[in-house]
Amino acid sequence: MNRFRCSTLVLGLMLTLSARGEVAATTAVAATLDRFHAAAAAAEFETYFDQFAPEGVFIGTDATERWTVAEFKAYAKPHFDRGKGWTYQPTDRHIVMSADGRHASFDELLTHASLGVCRGTGVLRRIGDVWKIEQYVLTIPIPNDIVGDVVKRIRGDS
């Protein structure tokens, strides 16, 4: 009976510590994404790009926009140098941790002054004790009732 109680206690402790670790990791991932958005809004070039992993990729709303960190820096630098960043305000976010705790995937809804509701999705990787964005994908959700019209416009149909 003592072994059973001891095993149950150890198992309970392990589950508690595991849950705490996942909550801490999720909080750290959210903080990285929050820094990313805040730095963009403030046109803080170094802080913004410090959130990316060295091999990170930013995928924009246009089908041609797939930028490595170096390419995205070249695009963003003139804008940030003029104090012109971009403001996307997160309104809803979901984070899922990988089983090994080294990666996190997320999806978030964002608001933008001229684009309205947008969606960000992506993957972060833990490098040492720091979470870095490996991939960030920005999209504009299209309501299902108008998607046919949007597709026609993209194709150039009348």
C-alpha cells in the first residue's frame, strides 16, 4: 500500500510539474509574439527582428511574399527608419506545444486599421531558453459568402 501511495504521489507531482512547464512555455511564446507585434507598431527594427530564428521566414498576404529574415529586413528597414511600422493588435490567440516542448504552433486573430481582421499563424522554436519565430504567416480571412467573387478578381475574371 505504501508503494502505491508513493507512486501515486510521484506521478501526481510529475504531472503538476509538467503542466506548470507547459504553462510557462505557453506564456513565454505569447510574450515573444507580443514583443513582435509591439516592436512592429513602434518601428523598433532590432527588437522586431530579434524575435525571429536565424532561418526564420515571414509569409505575407500576397502569394509572392515569402521572405527570409535577410530579405524581410531589407524590405522593412526603410519603413522602420522612417518610423513607419505596422500595427496588428492580437484579439484571440491559441498556442499548442509540441510533445518534446521544443516547438510551439500558434494561430491568432489580429485587427489592423485598414485591413480589418487578419490572421497570423506560425511556428516558434525554443533556442536555449528563448523562443524564436521560425515561420510567421499573415493572412486576411475571406468570408465564405464572398470567396467566389474574390477568387474571380484574383484570377482576373469579370
